[in-house]
Amino acid sequence: MSSTAHKIVDTLLAAFGPQKWWPAETPFEVCVGAILTQNTAWKNVEKAIANLKAAGAMSPAAIVALGGRLEVLVKPAGTFRVKAARLYRFCKWIVDEHGGSLDCLFDRGAESLRETLLEVSGIGPETADAIALYAAGKETFVADSYTHRILARHGWIEWESGYDDVRGWWMDGLPRDAALFNEAHALLVKTAKEFCKTKPDCDGCPLKPMLPGGGVREREKW
């Protein structure tokens, strides 16, 4: 497994170069983006973040102080009432439990931080891992749908594999290094967006030579 994981990263890095992810100016902006990006395109998240910046609300305390205005500002991200509530709860929790300080929250190991984040209502495994990896620089892997799709289509995992299975595949296959996990995930996202789409476009994909003999492995039933 280790050699396969390394080969994937090396192949994609040679093809695309470093991705320099996550696109954000501060760790808190990463947190906001990770919460708002669920089930929407990143361009929509960028609009919502721009609204928050224009309102001077790019800190936990400032977002808590917005009250009902928060829904209006994050509306471009879609399902804005749900996302506004999640973002508010996260920020209120940082203010109440960590003195409004991300440094205080992040001053713990990767697994401890992940478990702590998962205790916040509305923060699921993918969001927790994104915050831990990209905002806190902790050695955890973001096993999103892009990652799952690529692994399953190449036969490295089963389609039925769950989030923890996909995350474990990478964390067992690569050294525990946050910068490496960061780069690997960013490269997988780029590959999925350009080639391994819902309908695969394998021509030109750097990972095409690594497909099993029968070609792309799709689900038997969708």
C-alpha cells in the first residue's frame, strides 16, 4: 500500500507541480471555508468569504456578533441557514471554550484536535480533517469524495468503503507528515476535477497507466 500511495503522489506531483493549498489568507479563513464549502463550488464560498471580509467579520468574535446578518453574508455559499448556524456554533464554541483563540484550540496533537472538533455540532469528519490539516497544520488526511472516487475507480479500495477506510488507506500508506498530506490531497482534488469527474475522462490523466487491466472500476449500481 505504501508504495502505491507514494507512486500516486509522485506521479501527480510530476504532472501538476505543487498546488500550494489551501486558498486562504489566515487559518481562521481556512476554518470558515471548510465549513461553507460543503456541497457547493468553491467560487460560491469565495463570494461568501468576501462578504464576511467586507463586513469586518473574519474572527470568531466578529462572526458571533453578527447575529442574523450572518445568514445574509454567507448566502452565496448555498443552504445558507444551515451553514450560518454551523459557522455560528463553531465560532461561539471557540469564543466560549478557547477564549476566541485558534492557537489555544490548535495547541494539541492531531488526533486530539480532530476528536475535539468532531464534538462541535455540524462539524463532520471531512470538515474536521480539513481544519486540522489546512488551518492547524496537523498530520491528518482529508478523505473527501474526490479521493474516494479516484481510489475506487482504480481498484485500490471498494466503492462501499467508508470515510475512515479511505482516510486510513492514505495515513497508513504515507509518512505522517502534514505537508505531504496537504500536497497529496490537493493533487487528488485537481485530478478529480480535471479527469476523474462523475463521468470519467481518462485520456491525458496521469493516473491512467495505473488503472486495472479492465479499465475504470465503476459501481455496479448507482
